[in-house]
Amino acid sequence: MQVGLKVRRFRFWPFTITKNGLPWLSGPGMALIVLLVCLPFVLVEVPPLIDIPGHMGAAAIEAAGPNSPLEKYFAWKWVFTLNIGDGVLMKLIGAQFGVLAAGWWSTVLATGLYAGGCLATIRMLNARGGHGAGWALIYVFSFPLLTGFLNFILATGLSLSAFAASIWLEKQPTRRAAMLIVIQPVAMLCHAIGGLLLALLIGANAVGREMDALPAGWWRPSRFREVIATHDWRAAMRRLIVLLWPLAATVITILLWKFLSPAPARSFNRWRWDEKEWYLILTLRDQSMILDAATTIACYALITLGWLIGGRWKWSQFLPGFLVLAEFVAIPSDINGSNFVDVRLLPVACMLLLGLMDWSRARPRIAQIVAYSGLVLLALRLVVTAASFADYAEDFRKQLVALQHIEPGSRVLAFVEHSCLEESWRNTRRDHLASLASLYRQAWVNDNWAVPGLHMVVPRFRPGRNFTADPSEFVWSERCAGGRLRSVDSALKYAPIERVDYVWLIDTGLPKRPDPRLQLVWQDGRSLLFAVRPLAIPNWQPRGL
């Protein structure tokens, strides 16, 4: 009797398995971890992720009333496109709390859903062996989120959460099907690639389970023919159909988009193989090259060599991450006006491969070391992220002082020095800071995304052919790419200065060639704001005639 009591005793913390699995994969544990992941955002007003100011500027344009100066500069046209998650979410939140709060809450909710979906997936597929959950969560603050790809993060978070829910609801097929039929179009409308992950993950897991059901060693030539001949393939096919038929909702959504979208985006596909190679190294690029490189090497080592110390995958655990990795390799880098489409998938693949590696059959000490090291490294990176958020918040405040010198409703031509690796591992994240001029001063600025069929912003004021929308604001220093890229001087040489009210230079330094039309009204270090003063034209007509 005493022995039986001992068997039923479980230590809750930190790393022994409870009756319901690992403690950090319990409901309270998951909620606590998601809150900790979102904690750095408490330190900022504008999330310091590269694209977020651009999203907030677009939301300000959408929310502009008929009396706003933005109405004469921009139009907003809702279109049926697979890239509108942030626009809808910010509109819903902004209607009650304003655009500034909408930008903050949208980012936090998307980040929490991303992290929570990751943990929920691990819990459903690997509850007793998910010692690598801390390693998986390292990839939350990776290239897609730090770049501010809010639509993709939101869609991926929905896909991961719905994938976990679909496994939980398998004993209730009607409810599972209803949930998937509703969630798939929503995820696809948030972002096409992120939404497609739901169908990919469900299909990979279902096929993997059928492979797990095959006899051990089925792949060996000596057994392969026997397994093919004796396995009940009809039953397997019936199981697959039951699990996979709701995925038709994804196909229907794509067909509706293809046939009903009133203004399709320009279509071009481009594979950037060098970019795919670079982002194997750069996907965790953040503040410290040493920390980021060490983390990347450790994660890849655990994925590729974890089997040497007891880590294992079943096919149902391995195929979801592997097929996302295969998709990263196979799909184009640029699709329909969107860039970096492929490299957004790499962190998701690593997240799944790390989190779904099963350590339940490894030696307990090894499993504890994997869990401890992952959570410690995650905590260290979250501390670094929080400290960087505080630094970015202070830098943003300094840069935005320039807006106090801009008259509401003005036209602002902005140029910002784009970060490059030749100069710094740490990204300044000021790339789209100029979009906040539309939020705070209802000003026109040349920083908006305006690809027809992909974005809803339609510029009405076009001062010049190449100075209307993103990426017309980007310039580079001479140290980037050997000085071959556009500098602030070459940009100003061709800029339609006479058609705007202000020129805002963000971290570019003083131009080498002075322009008599530009009058300096504010400066903070390498950032400057000029008011445009038209040159006086001599009047040669004699008076009185």
C-alpha cells in the first residue's frame, strides 16, 4: 500500500512529469509563460518592431474622418485580399480605444497568440516529452515578429492554436469540422502563407499518424513489400478522409480570392537562394551577435544531434515541422508584391521541430538539462529583448520630437537610413517611423505601403513618380554594399522638394550638398527636419504697366 502511494506522488516543479504532462504545459503554466513573453511590450507605447509604425500609420488613414487632412492625401479601399488581419483587428480596437492603443494591443495579442499556439501544439502532441518548449519559444522573437509582419504572426498564431484545438476535438468530429471550417478562412484572410499553415500542419500530422501505425521497420526492403500487401489501406484512407475533409475550406477560400478579388496584386515570383541561406543565420538576429549566433548554433545542434542524447520524434511529431521547413525551401521569396515570404517560415519550422522532439524516453537527467537550458536561454533573451525595448522607446521619443515642429495636415517627404549588417548587427528599427506623422499630425508622408490588391491605402497626392510610397523613403550609408546603394544626397537630388512642406531626414546625417530651399528647424544628432521655403522668383515686369 505504501508503494502504491509513492507511485502516485508527483513533484509539480520544475521538471518532473505530472499526471497531465509537463507542468509548463499545464493551463496555468502556459498562461504564465505567454504573459512573460508579452511583458517587454509593457515598456513601450509604440511597439519597436520595424513595420508596426507603418501599420499604425495605415490605421490612422483608415480611421480618418471627412474633416481630416488625410482625406485629401489618401483614400482607403477595402478589398478582398489574403492580407488584412491587422487592418480588421486595428479597426475593431481603434473604434473604441484609438489608433495608438490599437497598434499596441494588436501587436500584443498577435504575439500572445503566436506563443500560446506554439505551447498548445506542443501540449497536444508532446505533453510528456515537450522538454524543448523553452527552446521552441525562443523563435517567437525571431525575424517575422521583430520585422513586424503582423498579418503573418496573427495568421500563424491562429493556425497553431486551431491545429492544437483540432487534435483536442477529434473525439467530437462535428465540432472539430465546424471549428476548422470557420477558422480556416479567417486565418487565410489574415495572411495567405500563415493561414495555409493550418492545412499543412493538420495534413502532415494525419499522414504521420498513419505512418506511426505501420509495423516497426516497415521501411526496410525486407519488410516493405509485406507491409504494402497486408496493411489495411482502406481503413487508413477512411481515417484520413475524416480528418482532412474540412480542409476544403482552405481551397474554397483561395478560389474565392482568385475569382472575386477586384484588384489583384501584380504577380511575380522570385526565388532568392542567397537570402534563404543568409536567414539560416539571421533569423534570430536581434541585439547581440554573440548571443544570437550562440543561440542559433545551439538550436540547430539540438534539432540535428538531439537523437544522440535521447531525443526522438514520431512521424506525427516530425512531419509538421519538416514540411514547413520544406515549404521554406521550395516557395518563392517574393510573391504578388510581398517580400520575405519564404524566410518567415523558417522560425515556425524550428519552433515545431524543437518543441515536438520527444524527450520522455531519454534519461531523466538529460531531459532536465534540455529543459533547464532552454528555459534559462529563453529567460536571458527575454531580458535582453525587454532592455532593448526600453532603449528603442527612448530613441523613438527623441526622433518623434521632430513632429512637434510640423504643422498638422502638412506634406512630409521622409528619408530614413536603412540598417545594414556592414554597419551594425543591431537594427535601428526606424525604417517606418515616418508613418507616425500620419497618426500624430495627420500629415502626408511617402512611407505607406500601396501595392494595388495587397494594401488598402491608395495615395491621392503623388508628388513624384518614385516618391509616393514605400520604399521611396529608404537611403543607405556609404558603408552599405560598398556605397552602391542610394544615398541621402542622391535621393534629395531627384526629390520633388518644391511640392512638399517638410523634409524629414531620420539618422541620415547632414547632406553634403546644401539646398537653398531647405531651412533647418530641428536637429537631434544625425536626424534633421527641414521646412521647405520656395525660392523667390525675380519679377522683371515694370510696375504700373
